[in-house]
Amino acid sequence: MEQQKTAQQQDELEEMQHGPVPVEQLQASGIASIDVKKLKDAGLCTVEAVAYSPRKDLLQIKGISEAKVDKIIEAASKLVPLGFTSASQLHAQRLEIIQITSGSRDLDKILEGGIETGSITEIYGEFRSGKTQLCHTLCVTCQLPLDQGGGEGKAMYIDAEGTFRPQRLLQIAERFGLNGADVLENVAYARAYNTDHQSRLLLEAASMMVETRFALMIVDSATALYRTDFSGRGELSARQMHLAKFLRSLQKLADEARTLTPPIIKYQAKNRLYFIQKNSGMILRFGVAVVITNQVVAQVDGSALFAGPQIKPIGGNIMAHASTTRLAVRKGRGEERICKVISSPCLAEAEARFQISPEGVTDVKD
């Protein structure tokens, strides 16, 4: 009898709302269904997306008046906490953050567990430095159980360079004992052909994240198309503004997927870990890791005469400020690569060696 009751409770919990709140929930607060549809058509598929949007962006949605916008903002702010919280509550949330293993123990060590969910991690370096191979490995490891360093979720891959190869996922999946067909099925892939298309893909990604659990979002490379769609100093301002909006949309995706308010308790059901807010019936699952790769440019100035050619990531300060964690990768001897933590709010500057093998990113074999 007790087992049946427990099973019934699990089924009920499975049916309850999880993750980001669908925008349809605004109807319960008096927002008309036709206005909710207009929000979805504009790419705002969750209540969090509405709450995080500036008022002027909502006013640009065709068919929604100023009075309706004010009512929508008021309804969204009641469903999504936007005020102050204590540092102790924030610390409790941070303790529940999931880290996705890179496949290399040495690299995970300097990252204090792996790639962090709920934030943007930028990986930059020259060609053949291992950026794309690391992304392929993360597409597989994010599907692992939590106790194996995974995120128990699907991966989303936006490819701007045409370098995604499914056969690499099959090789890496074999290393971790995963079914190759299932791994491929759990990776949503899209090729981006220009910067506007790349931004539109984020709108589609937001709607997909409401339907199912994604643990990882990859954009490889986030800046490649900007180098060709915008040229010269005359278009520099327009390029940086477009890039800033794209990066802000990425951060909003990470923020929407990590909505979690303590106090919380853990709950295991059907091999999935849920976080349940006490005194609330809502299940909240933690988050999506956003990984972007970045190209580099040679820095030609007076110092190059003495120190040799220097490289720097493109995108300028806008890219630097948008990234929570910046990692620089460079070539070593043979298949060896070196990763350095350049900037992070909580990670110390450190370097780690890893190796590119048929099984993906692994530890260096001395």
C-alpha cells in the first residue's frame, strides 16, 4: 500500500510543472490567450523570457498595447522572483549547480568539476586547437547520469562553420558505454548561415527547451559569421550591437533554465534528479550550460617585433563581458592541448593539459 502511494506521488510529481514556466501560465493571471500567442510568436515562450525582457521590446510586439504590456509585466513578475534575496539563499542555489565533465580529469580539476550550468563559457583559440573536439565530447558527456559528471539532458548544437560530425559522437559514446543511436537522437543540430539566422535559431531553441530537458547549448563558432557579414570599421558599431544582442539572448536562455528558489529538497524519479521547492508543488530542474567557441585574430603592432606574433579573441570587450568563464586553448606537442582559465568570477588562473583522441577529450598519456 505504501509503495502504491509512493508511486502515485511520483506520477503526480512527474505531471507537475518543471523547469522554466511556459508562457501559457499567464492566462491564469488574466492575460488573454490571443495575447499569449502573440508573445510566443515573438519568441517569448516562457514567463521568465517575458519577465527578463525590457518594456520597450514588449511594446514592439504587434497587437499589444501599452496597457496590455503593463498587465503582462505585472503578471510575469508575480510568477518569477525578480527582487532581492539573501546571500545565504543564493549560496544554497549555487551548491545545487550541475557541472558537466569535459572528459579529462585534469581539465575538470581547474574548472572545479567541469562546465558550469546557468552561465556562458567561452572557449577561444587558433584553428586545430581542440575547440570543436571539446564541444563534441560535451555533447556526449551531458547525457551521462549526474553521478558520472553528466547533466542527464539533451544537447543543442548551432554550427556556424560546418564542422559538426555525428560519427565523432558515436566514437565518444562508445567510450562512455552509451548507445550510439540514442546519443545522436539526443542532439538537436542546426546549421547557421548568417548572423540573422543564427539569432533566429535561439528563438526556436527557447521553444524547444520548454518542451524537453536540455543540459547543454553549443554555438560553434559564435563569431565566425560576424567576420563575413560585417566588414570594415564602418560596420563595426552595427556588428558589435548585433553581437551584444545575440550574447544577451544566450544569457537569457541560461537564466530561464536555472530558475530556482530555495528552500529546496532533492527528489529522484525514474533516474532523473528533480529539485522541489518546499511549500510549493512545483518541480524545478537545474539548468543549461551554454558553451560558445570564438576565433582569434593576429595582433600586429610594435610588440610583435620583439615577442613574436600575438593573438587575441575577436569580439572585443562585448564578448569578454558577456562570457562568465573564458578559456584559452592552444596546441601542445602532437595531440596534446593546453587549456588556460583566462577569467572567471570563481576560478583561479590555471592551466591543464588534455589530449585529443578518437574517444574525444581525454587525459594526457605520458
